[in-house]
Amino acid sequence: MAPTIDTVLPPLVLGTATFNHQYNHNPENLGADAIIKKAFELGIHAFDTSPYYGPSEIILGQALANSGVKRDTYFLTTKCGRIAAEEFNYTPAWVRKSIDRSLERLKTDYLDLVFAHDVEFVTYEDVLAAVTTLRELRDQGKIRYVGISGYPVETLAEYAERILEDTKEPLDSVMSYANYTLQSTKLGDVVERFVKAGVKVVQNASPLGMGLLRQQGVPVGAMGDFHPAPEGLRQACKDAAEAVQEKGERLEKVALRWTIEDWGRNGAVVGVQDGDKKRGVSVAGCSSEKELEELIEVWKEVMEGKTEVLQELRNLGDLVIEKMGKTWKDYEWASPGEGYVYKKPEEI
Ligand SMILES: NC(=O)c1ccc[n+]([C@@H]2O[C@H](COP(=O)([O-])OP(=O)(O)OC[C@H]3O[C@@H](n4cnc5c(N)ncnc54)[C@H](OP(=O)(O)O)[C@@H]3O)[C@@H](O)[C@H]2O)c1
């Protein structure tokens, strides 16, 4: 029997959606080899990607191979089913094809975890079909753990419950994003539902709300401004950034610290074993060694748990929450966005 995922997944995962034209103009020239090498040096042993993230799987696969680090010492996650912004295919044939392609791109003969990607864009029946296929691939040894990812936390919780009810087997993991940050803590509202649905680990991705909670505003890469936050929310974040700057800090550092600390504690019940404690998992994205170093600096500060550091971050965190005001605190943008029409794919 495989160990449960909470005993093998590390509490900090490096996301590589940034190795894509959505976040960057030239992902091939980010210096991924150096970023991944540095990640290992700094103690990160878990990586997340997706075929939806353009060249990310290829760049990450090459960088992991170039690092020379042994495959069984790191945890590798990818996804399947999302092909383009409005194109999805959760059919068994596509899922199998996608997994074989991911294995090839990531230069490995097994994937630690695969998520059905952005489940709110398809039907529950599609999700059930994809999860069933992923579990078959797990039984063949290609995958170790199976989960779902997406944005609206109610949908994630509902699908986790229905998967348990229909298959009598819980999901190993759920990935939520931008929903446990200084802007929104909606993920916290459904934690108990995940526990009841037997989900072992809920991963909290995008601690900066996909780059929203940072000094310079949302990232814009070669694909233009993809961020779904409306103007008012962007302005609230800008105001928060200015207020934090007046206190001598940067919004990204305050936001990272706050989420890592708060979810580490409040997400522990659906977290991973970290020494003798359980800790909620954070999945953060970086585009440079400098950002990675900053992430680890923040991680260490939180792990050391120095009272003055934690108090300072509480104070600055409160300031940011105040700037969100009633309108933007826990605001959830529409996903799928307005006008989206689900087109069921042809069987391939
Ligand atoms: N649907 C899903 O399943 C889903 C959705 C979202 C995320 N995820 C996963 O979660 C991972 C993390 O999400 P994310 O990439 O959106 O994370 P994030 O940490 O919320 O945002 C990343 C963005 O913040 C910027 N950033 C990071 N550290 C910074 C720093 N120290 N200073 C200034 N800017 C900084 C990055 O900068 P640059 O401008 O330099 O790139 C990037 O634009 C993804 O990579 C992906 O693996 C999954």
C-alpha cells in the first residue's frame, strides 16, 4: 500500500505557471535551470506544473534533468484536461494521451500527483470520468495520487463530496488558488467539508492571488493582461501596497508571510506532516532566483515563529485587509467568466 499523500508531500511547493507566456514575455529565457537548482539548494522538493501552462512542463522537465537530482527525492505534480482558456477535454482517451505526454516532457516514468485541471469549467460527469481514468493509470503505476483543482471553493468542495459518494474513495488532494490570501479567505469556510469528504491534502496555491498582491501590480506577459481581478480590486491592492510601503515593507512580502503562516495553521487539518506537526501546504510561483530567495526568507521567518516578526506581519496584514474594505475582502471573480459556453469535446 502506498503511503498517504500527507506523509510524502512537502509543505512548500514551487509552482511553475510562471514558466509560461501568461506571466512572462520569454519563459524560455527565465533561467529555469538556475531557478530549479537554487530551489533544491534552498530545500524545495516539490514542483507543480500543467500542460495548460504553455512550455512549462518542457522547461521544468529539462531543468529537473539538468539538475542531476534523483527523481525519487522530489514530488512532481501536473494536471490534465485543460487545453486552452476555453478548451477542455476530460475524456478517458485524452487523459491517457495527456499523461503519456507529461511523462515524456517531464522525463520521468511516474507522476506523483495529477489534478483534473479547473473543474468548474466542465460537468461533474466529466470530472468523475477523468478521476476514474487517472485512478486506472495510478493502478498501472504511472501516477501515485489523484486530485482536482479549480477556483470556486464551493464547487471544489461539492465535487470532492460527490466523488467520495459515487466512488467510495476520497480524492487524495484538492488544489485551490487565490482563495486563502490577504484578499480572500473563502477556502477557510469549506475546510470542514473537505475533511468530511476524506480529502487528505488541500493545497493553497497563489498566495499572492496570481501576482495581484504585490507592489508592482498584476503580471503581464506575452499573452497580455490575463488577470481576472476587476479595476476596483486592483485599485484596492494598489492602495494597500502604498500603505505598506509607507511602513517600510513591500506588499508581496507581507502577503506571502501572512498566507504561509495563516494557512500553515488553519489549513493544518488538511495539511501534511511536517516534523511532529501538521501544516497547511502553500504553492507559490516565482520567475527568478531573487523571488525564490525572498520566498524562502519569508518561509524561514514563519517557521522560526519569532513573536516580533509575527506581530509585525499581523499588523501589516490587518492594514492590507482594511484597504480591501467590505467590497473586495472575500470578493470572488466569476470562473468561468461571463460568456463562457462549455463545448463537450469529441471523443478522440
Ligand atoms: N487552476 C490551478 O490549478 C492553479 C491556478 C493558479 C495557480 N496554480 C499553481 O500554483 C502556483 C502558484 O500560483 P501563482 O504563480 O499564481 O502564485 P503567486 O505567488 O500568487 O503569484 C505569482 C506571481 O507573483 C509574482 N511574484 C512572486 N514572488 C514575488 C516577489 N517576491 N516579488 C514580486 N513578485 C513576486 C511573480 O512574479 P513575476 O512577475 O516575476 O512572474 C508572479 O507574477 C502556480 O505556479 C501553479 O503551479 C494552479
